[in-house]
Amino acid sequence: GTEEPLTPSHIKATDPDTAAQNITYVIAKPPSYGRLYNRGVLVSSAFTQHDVDVGFITYESDGSRAGLDNFLFTVTDGRHEGFLINGSLQTQPAMM
């Protein structure tokens, strides 16, 4: 399948008192029609915003379906669970 980078234009979490390497996306449900990789290694559970920012994260389609795929995730800074989407606190997995 094709491999594409996952960039900050696709996914970006920020926290004013947390560095990007400590903002972690925890995978709740992996992609259905492909895989996520971090520097060529299959992502099984988590990756950081820093990984996204520097281009380490890629998505590879398995070729079984054309079109969109998605995965579910939560975000943590290591101390707090949850994140804001349009100003609303989210504690359940979000879809990417």
C-alpha cells in the first residue's frame, strides 16, 4: 500500500506547560485498513506530538480499500487524561 506522513496539519495537540515529547496519543482503536509506523516500527499503543512534529509517524494503507481510514485515540500529558476539541473537554477516544 501507499505510505503517507501524519503531519501537524493532520493532528496537533498542545499544552502550555508540557513539551511536545510529553504529549502522548494513546491508540484506543488502530486503523482498520492500514497501519501506523514510528520510524518504520509498527505503532501498537502510543506516539508523541514530537514524533508527529518531526515526521516520524507514517500511515501505510493495506491496499484493501480505497478512501478514508481512521483510528481512535486519547491524549495525555502524563498527568492528566483528556483534551479539548473546540473548547469542550473530551475524555472519550476521538477519531482521526
